[in-house]
Amino acid sequence: MKSGEWRLAAIGIALLGAGAVGTRLSQGAMRDAVLPGGCRTPVRVLAPRAPQAVGSAVVFHGLSTSGRMMQTLGQWLAALGLQVYLVDSPGHGGSDEPFSFPRAEECAADLVDSLARRSEIDLGRTVLVGHSMGGSIAIRLADRFPTAATIAISPAPMVRPAGLPPILVPYELPRRMPINLLVFVGGWEPRWADEAAQALMRAAGGERLQPEDFQQRRAAKMVLIPRATHTSLLFDRRVEDWSVDWARNALNLKAAERITTPGYPVLGGILGIVGLSLLYPLAASASIALLRAQASEPAAMPPSPRRILLSWVPAALMAVVVLKFWVPLRALRLWTGDYLASFFLLAGVLLLALLWRASHAALRFNLRAIAGACVLGFATILAFGAWLNWQLDDVWMNATRWLRFAPVVAASLPYFAAEELALGAPNASQRWRRWGMFLLLRLILWLALMSALLVLWSGQILILLLAIFLLAFSIVQRAAADAVYRRTGSVAAAATLDAILAGWFIAAVFPLT
């Protein structure tokens, strides 16, 4: 363990502490519950930051996230004086219920009805809030519940814009439009998102913002947030301000000073992630030293770039063609996750076969190095999972997801072994060239998956919607695996860490079906 690693760790601990303070200050009284009923829906309840609640908000998240992702917005609504219910839809977060779009809507309606029957909410004093899939669900609940207002943040399309694949339109417009409807769209979203929001506003009868419109329960507004993406809208102060003011007008609350919340939840979450990342090099060295698995193997020589590309392109394309007819891991029942794990399995087996003669000698089985990678991998997913689960998103796997984790790791291992063979050992003189090759290989995979979506109609739309997250995860995964490779010299150890991190991402993020 080098002195530089200790210095980075000290900075990391300081950032982690600052992030913890900012996050903790932002959180008021809250409790977690599982509501009885046919769906057994997990809910996090945020108490109002006021002596007495002035109303309620029921908040629905988007596809492949959880109620935790909506917590920052929920804290602003709680600061207004609302009791806020952050919902985990079926197959998401802590819910073990199987996911489908109709099931998500059915369970949302069951939840609102249950809360109303138990007198926990007064429908006339309740605001429904949703993001993406959750936004469309909140809008469609207008057919069932006469609530005070609906706030839809970048709702999933409910009218199919021109050229949009059918899979992107799982919902239809309700028979009657929601009371006091507010719709947000990000300036950096695809064009069809704006078209879908415009279709909603036309169905609502256009924009209406006068006080009498709120009194007559017919107010409507679409807000375009410049320089905002589909996900960044959830943490945008402009969205929070508009949402608070809209809820205040809909509930006929007296105008007050601008709502503020203590702490800094988003910045705190980011500081914690950076802090944990700075602790990682010391943790990597400690894990490897503990098992005495320091580098002892000669560096593997990668195949030529030409051979790598001539292997990657056909392997990726052949994998998606096979998946059109057969998904080997369908029994995992992870929406898109079983497809992605199967893709890694098929592409990895093909790549190992193509690269075997040139590189098989580098796949030495170093038990100590692999054990060190396993220790580090599990420590990483537990540390980051716990931190993210506190404020940003629920990636702390429940028992049902852990059962999927091991098969996904095993299925992913062939691909990551092939990738480590292709890239070779980290080398300071070749650093940027190696990173360029890595990003090119991941781009080839993603383009093959996009061709399956747009040409073969695979239906795996989440791979497109999560593109930014997949890129960010890929970069973090590469840096983490390189740390193991540098310390052990083991291709197998680096591939093992790759597979553990990929298994966590797939098992924790994709909905259960």
C-alpha cells in the first residue's frame, strides 16, 4: 500500500463525511412500510416539515428505478407541509411483485385506494406525482381518483409520436384528463418526448394558469426545462420550485416565503460517491495484500487491434441474432436483464473461441488473486449499494435479487475474460490508446444491441433509455478492474471483478418479472 493511496483515502473519508452530513440534514422524519393488499407495495413515508400536514403527495418513480430516486423531490414537497409517500412499483426497489406495465398501474391504483380507505390521505387534498413511467401512471389514475393535482415529470408517451417504436407507448390517454395537470419536459430529451407532452396538453385543452382555473380544477401547464435530461429533471431546482408552487395553488395554500430544505442531498450524494471512489485504491491494495496475491504473473500480450475488431463485430451481431430466437437466461425473469446477461454469455463464448489460440495462455487460474477480486467486489457493491440506497436509488439487493446475482455473474464471466484478454495489461505509456479501444469495444456491443432493438425489434428499450448510465458504469467498472489487474497481473482476477460488478448492476437495476 503506497503513501499516495493513504492520502487519497484520507480525502475520501473527508468527502464521505461531508456527504453524510449534507444528506442527513436534508432528511426529516421518515418510515418504511409495506402496505397490505394484493400488491404488498413497499412505501417510504416522509413526514411533513410542519406542525400539521396540509395535504398528501403520492409519488411514482420511472422504469428501472425506485422510490428512493424520487426522495429529493419528495423532501421539497414535505417542506411544503405534505405527507409524502414514495412508492416502489412491482419488480422495482424492495418489491418482489412481478413487473409489467398493466401490473404497475394496477398496484398504483390499489395503493391510492388503500391509503384513501384507511383515511391516511384525503383524495381532495392529495397530489399525484410521477416521473417517466410513473408520470404516465399518475395521469391515468385520473380516471379513478379525483385528486387535487397531477405533476408528471417527463411522462412516458401515451400517444405514439411519428417513428416511435410501439414498445415505448405502453399506456393510453385517460378518458378524462387529470385535475390541475403540470407536465415537465427536458430540453435535452429526444424530440418525441416534447411531441408526447404537446399531445397531452392538446388533450387537456391547452394551457390554463389563472387562479380561477385552479379553483375550477382545470389548470394545465407544460414547462420546458432547458439543458435538462430525462433523469436530471428529478434533481433540478426549477422542477422543485414549480412543483411546490403548483401544489400550493392546487391545495389553495397561503403564499409564503420560498420553500427551502436543510442540507444538500444531491451534492451530499455525489460527495459520498467520490469519497468511496477515492477509498477504492487503498481497499484494492489491502484486499490483494491480505491474500498475498500481489502481481507475480507476466503481463499478457493482447491480440492485434485488427484481430480484436474482426472478432468483436461478428460476435456481437451473431449474439443478437441468436437472441431473436432464443434467450438462454430467460428463466432469470429480469426485464431486459435476462436478455443482457444472455448477450454477454453468447458474445463471450464466441469471443473466447475466436481469441483462444492467441490468448488462452494468459487465462491462468490464480486462486489468491481471484479470491482478492471477490473480496474487493463484494465490499464495493455493499459500500456503494448502502450509500446509494440512503438517498439516491435503491440498489441494495433483496433476497430475490441476490438469487439472480450468481447466475448473472457466471453468465457474464466469458465476455469479461475475452475483454481483458483483448485489452491486455494496464500500461502507463499506452493508457489512452487502451481506453480508446475499451470504449470502442463497448460501443460495438451497444450498437449491436441497438440494431436488435430497431431492426430486429427485440423490444429491449431499457438498453436505450439507460445508455448514459451504462456508459458511466462501464467507465467505473474499467477503472476498478484495472486496479485489480495492476496489483495481481491476473486476467482472471480482473475478469472476476468485472463480472461481479456487472452482476450487481443487472440484478439490482432491472425490474423483476
